[in-house]
Amino acid sequence: MALNLLASLTLQGIWPTPGNHTSNSRNQEEQESIDAYVTVLRNLAKSCNFCDCMRDSLIRDRIVLGVNNNAIRKKLLQVRGLTLNQCIDTCRSNEATTSQMKAISGSDAVHKICEEKKPG
């Protein structure tokens, strides 16, 4: 009897499905870009029977909680009325800045090595 009720509620979309847990516990992987992470979250949300009105806010919340950078998480938490688009834009900006900083640091290191090799 209880199993029939549970099955009925699940089929009607009233009871959470196992996919809901997966989408609500998925964190960004170490080398995963924000765009790849958002794509995974959107695909998981489709399989979880989230209503359209809640989908964006749930994805936004999962990004804030699951992003792999504490500094960006802090920045996202400080924005009042954060939208999904703002959240994604902020994360993309952070990725681009981090990449540029690595490139600058790498070129500085190459420049230092070249200076050290010059006979003086």
C-alpha cells in the first residue's frame, strides 16, 4: 500500500525523484568551466520535473553553492537579487580574469628567465 502511494506521488511529480538529489548535490569539478557546469545543471534540471518558474533560481542557487572557488562564491553571495544571468556572467568574468592573470604571470616568468640568462 505504502509503495503504491509512493509510486503514485512520484509519477504525479509530487514526490521528489532521485534526479532531484543529483542536481542539488552536483558541484563544479576542478577543471570544469562555468559554461560546462551550467550545461550539466540545465540538463539535470530538465530530468527533475522542476517547474519553469523555479528552474532558473534553483540553477542559480546550485551554482552559488557548487562553484569551486570560494572567492567567487563570496562575491555572488554579496549581490542582492542575484539573477541566473548575473551569476553566470560573474563566474565567466572570474574565469577570464584568472586565465589572463595566469598568462601575465607566465610571461613575467619567461621575461625573468631571459633577463637572468643575459650576460651582464
